[in-house]
Amino acid sequence: MTVINTNIKAVTAQNALAANQRDLSSTMQQLATGRRINSAADDAAGLAISNKMTSQIRSLDMAVKNANDGISLLQTADAASSELTGMLNRMRELAIQSANDIYTDEQRNSLNNEVGELQAEMNNIIQNTQWNGMRILDGGAGSSGTVKLQVGAQGADIVTVDMSSLNSGAVSSVQSIDISTRDGANSALATIDSAIAQIDESRGRWGAVVNRLTYAADNAANVSLNSQAARSRINDTDYAKATAELARTMILDQAGAAMLSQANQQPYYVLALLR
């Protein structure tokens, strides 16, 4: 049947052309942005999963930075403590020297003067070694000398580091040694040995934490990488597929426009009947 009031062919062509235009616009947007999901309408569930992964990835990347900052803090403390050990070893040499009875009181006083300078410098290092403005050898870092490092994406992913004061115990006792006499030099040896052992214990503990933080940072980085790969499969544009879809929709767009033109010409054929 030939009619002119309702051009079904033209309406059908218009509907098909409009639907194809939506597909064409979506495909071009995917190619332009590099993202398969540009709005919730594209894939509501995929968008929710992608956003959750993005949150986790950003948290993990920050956790890696936190772990590396913790490593830097402990390396700073370890380097300063190494200097303390070097000075204690020098004090021990001087104490051994002063314990030898071939030296006069005046010479022992000279040896003791060097010990005094080393004592002052040890105190200076303990009081003034800082990282990010925090004193890290006198118990001033963290809460009562305990530093908590956030090394994961969850609140429970914490590494606790003991940064208690080195200006205590045997290390503190070193400040009172006096090697100006033979007896004082002999008694100083035990105090110095205890101080060296105390510092070695702290350095060993810090070294173990550095190794743990290294593994924690590597693990967080690996989880972040795998999460990024998973998010990419959900959210990123498959360019091979999208390019093929673009070619298809462009062909259909041109064909639809041509068919609409043809459908609009149909009513004019009625004129032939009226002539």
C-alpha cells in the first residue's frame, strides 16, 4: 500500500539512524578518551569495580612511598649510630692505652681530654640527628619513641619500629667515664663494651625492619600493578574492537542517511499516479 500521511519507511530509517548515531558517538568517545566506561550508563557495575580498584591502587602507591620513607628514616638512624660506634671504639683504644702504667698522670689527662670531646660529640649526635624535623635517636620520634609506618592499603597494615632513646642505659653511662687514672680506664672498658652492644642491638633491629619494609614495598607495588592490569581490562578501550565498531557504525550511518533519503522520496511517486 502506498500512503503519504505516514511514511513508515522514513520513520524506520530515522529510528535506525538515531540508534546508530548513539553507537557511533559512544565508539568515538571511547577512542578519544581511551576509556571503555565514560559514564555509569556505559557499564554501571564495571564503573563501580573500576572506582574501587582506583582507590586501592592509589592507596597502595602511597603505601610504597610510606615504606620507602621509613627505610630512609632507619638508614639515617643507622648511619648516625655507626658514627657512635666508631667513637666508642676510639674511646676503648684510649682506655686501653691509659690502663698501661707507662703513662704519667699528665699524659693520662691528655687521653681523658680526647674522651671528653668524644663524649660531647656523642651527645650532640644523639640530640641532633633528625629526619623530617624529628629527632630520631633520643626517643623524640613517634609516640614515646615508637614509630608506626602505614605500609598497606588497609588500616591494619602497620609496621611498628622501636626508636627508643640511645641516650639511656649503657650509652648514657659512657658520659661519666674517666680514664685519667688506671683504675678509671679499666672500669671504663666494661661500660664502653656495654654501650657498643646496646647500639649494635638497635642497629640490628633497625636493619631487620628495613628488610621487612623492602618486602612490604615490593608487595604493595606488585599488588598495585596487578590491580592496574585488572582495572585496564575493565575500563580501558580495546582499540582493535573499537576501531572495527567505528568502521561498522560509520558505514551504517552513511547507509541509513541514504535510505532515509530514499524513503522520503517515496511519497513523490504518488504524483505519478495523479498525472
